[in-house]
Amino acid sequence: MHLSTPEHRRGSLGRLRAWLVAGVLAATSLPLAAQMGPVPQEIAPLSPPFEMPQLKRPTFPDRTFNIRDFGASEMTGDRRNQITDAVHQAIDAAHSAGGGRVVIPKGKWLSGSLHLKSNINLHLEEGAEVLFSTDKDDYLPVVHQRHEGVEAYNYAPMIYAANVKNVAITGKGLLNAQGDHWWEWFEEYGPPPRGIATQVPLSRRDWGKGAEKEGMRPSFMVFWESEDILVEGVKLLDSPMWNVHLIYSENIIVRDVRIDSLRAPNGDGVVVDSSKNVLIEYNHFQTGDDAVVLKSGFNEEALEINIPTENVVVRHFEAKNVRTGSGGVVFGSETSGGIRNVYVHDAYFDGADRGIRFKTERGRGNVIENIFVRDVVMKNITYEAINFNSFYTGPEAMGVAPTARNIHISDVSIDGVPTAISLIGLPEKWVEDVTLTNVTVKNAEMGARIVRMKNLTLENVSIESDSLAMTIDDAYEVHLNNVSLTDNVSGGPLRVEGRYSGAIFIDGGNIEEDEVQLGSGVSEEVINPDTPPQVW
């Protein structure tokens, strides 16, 4: 169940307003400054450390369908002419002709929910702004989608593409969801009752107009059970909640997209949800929740559906002012379908609440594995820079425990953070096979806290913190190779605790074996133990 924990309450509008008043967050009109230079036209080959197909943009017939030719007229003065019907007529004409480009030209346009069809490229010319209606009737009838990991029928997204092939949203225009009227529901209703919803048939999970419980905000864009998808060049502003939501879909490219959802509760940027073969690159995020997040469904229902998120490359992107307890790149918290084969590289996080984050808990089950993250620069992180949280909504959660293994993070620079590294496994399911290589931490209040980890290697890691630089609690087979720890407290910079800690190997760096602090019941023999061959 999505509990109303303090962390979730941080996403409320009241908290957001407090941040804004305090001047912590930038105004939504503040542009995101690119850190990576011009975006190349060509898509570079993918070279992840696992097998996945190369991805190419979908192609479309050389036919153009301008919405003006189908009766669309701009917003002028007090006239708020809707273009919804005109866009759909243009889409139908293009689809009947075998596909093509549906053009929204320069100008200011008002629209309700837009539904795409196969072989359609919805193209926004530079200078085009689509403002989506603030009348909720314009998002009916309800459509099938997944809301925070649970399938339901809900108000349609601003753009909805279900069971389509070869589809795109392109151009240099602005899509403005005008999400304020949706956000009011967040304060009034709070999160929907996911745990209860999964106990009733899908046909009864209807949160549209006239339903017993309203208050489910739609995502901005949803691609549902679709393939060969491109979102490129457009700008997204003020989403009701999640922005680009990819569900049960494959062969997807999201590139050169600017997302500003800083004022939106749960305003996640790109959400990869039980989808595969995905490239996310050259995007700019200023979001009211996770910038890029990988998910695969909630608890029992998603365990039964069992569709993982897999084969994902996220590269060359920046996240600034990513708020409400969130991160630059995040795995979870809905992980019940599994997440595997993810390669993240060349990222810049400035002002994010967290940097690299894994969040899951009991009840989610399944496996998070084969995760590779490298070449990340982080500055001014609010909570933790590298975080694995197995108790996302609290230790009282029940159900099957998730497995996390084979996670590799390298070449990371962290400057300014309260807690640099926090890795915490479950008592009954430790996190296994994790490596941190070439990680540099400066200006941290706390260093690294490692709890219930097995087969952990830190190599060429440097941590400078005010308080104790590293604590190891219930960890086994920990290799500290050329690790340098510096703090401002008396005693050695490393403390080992926990009755199950053992086999802590120190090789190089500045950690002296005889200066390691040992907690109650921890023998000095756990440090650099002899490992004779086993005799059976």
C-alpha cells in the first residue's frame, strides 16, 4: 500500500509552496542550462554491458497533415477554441492514407486529450504551444492505464497511445498541461488506495467522473502496449503527475526532451514501466519527483503479470532541482515485475534530493539485477548521493522480499551532501554483488553507511566527511581496495558493527587495520582474516 509516510507527504503542495517561499527552488520559467553541448542529430550506437538491439527512429511516409486544414483555430483573446476534433481528424486522415506527419503549427492552441494511431508523427513546429484544457470532461472517456503500478481506468492523459506501432511526438514546440487544477486533488484526496484496488476486479477500478472516488491524476503522456516509439525535441510543462510514461512497450527512444514539472506533486520525468529496449538520452529535467525512474508494477498484481523493465540505456542527461525526496536516476519503488539490464552513463545532477537511488520493500518481490552506472557528477544533493533503501515505506511492510544483486557504480564525483552513501538490505534478503569504483566524495556531513550487504567491493574510493566516514553493520565479504577515509571525529574513520559482519578485507588506502573501531561482539579477526582453502 502507498502509505502516507513523511517522505510521501514531502510531495504535497503545501511543502512545495514552503520551498518556493524559502527560495530553495527556482521558478518554473527558469531554463535548464545544458551541460553536454549541442545534441547530435545521429543516434550513436548502443554499447551496454549486456545484449540489446540497436534502436533507430521510426520512419513515416512523406505526407503532411496540417491541423489548420481540418478546422483548427488558435486561441485569440477570450476565444478558447479547442483543436481536439481537428487534430483527431488529421490523425484519422493520415492513418487512412498509410501514415504521415500531423503538424501543429506555430501559435497558441487549446486541446483536450489527444489519442494517437499507428504510423503517426505528431509534430509541433517551433513556436507552437498546446495548452491542455482545465475542464476534466475533456479527458473522458476513461482509458486503461497503470497508476503507480496498479492497472485502472482513469481520466485520459493529455496524449494517449494504446496498442500502436510506429508513432512519434516531435518538434520544438511546448506542451503545457496546465496541471494546477489536477494538483488540487493531491491535497484533497491524497494517494489512491492501491492496496485496496488490487483486491477488486479491474472493471471496478474506475476513477473517472462519477466514480465513487475521484482524485487520480493522469500522466502527461502514456504509451500503452505499443512499439517503435519516438519522443524528441518537445518541451513539457506542469504535468498532472508523471510526464512520459512507458507501459508494456518496447523499442523506444526519448531524446532531447525538456521537462519542467517542478511544481507538480509526483512530477516524475521519464517513467519506464515494464517496458524494454529503451534509449533515453540528451534530456533535461527539472522535476517535482524522480527525473528518470525505472518501475515494473506494484505488489501481488505485478508479481502475477511479471513483465520486467529490461534493456534500458540512459545517457547524456542532466537533472536540476529534482525534488520531493526523489533522484536523478531511480530504480523503484514499484519493482514487482523485476528490473534488469540497465546502463546509465554521463549524467549531471545539481540540486537533486538524491542522486542514484534504489527503492523497494517487502511485498515487491522479484529481482533488480545487472545495473551499471558510470560517469556521474553530483553537486548540492539534499539527502543521499548513492542510496539503496529496502524499507521504502517502513520496516512494517509485509510480503515477499525483493532480491537486488549485480549492481556496479563507477566514476562518480560527489560534492556537497548530508549522507554520501547509504546501502541497506533487508534482514532476510541482503543486497549482493555490489561494486563502487572510482568514487570521490567531498563536503559530506556523513560518509558511508553499509548495512546487510554481501560481496561488496569498494575500489579507489575517497570519502571526506564531517562525521564518521564509514560504518559497516552486518556485512560479509567486503573488499576495501585503495579506500581513503577522512573525517573530523576521534578514533579511526571505519567502524564495523553487527553480529553477522565478517571477512572485511582492507588493501591499500589510508585505513589502518589496528585503528578500525569494532562494535560490541565484533572480533578483530573479521578484519583481513586468513582464508585457507576449504577441506570437505
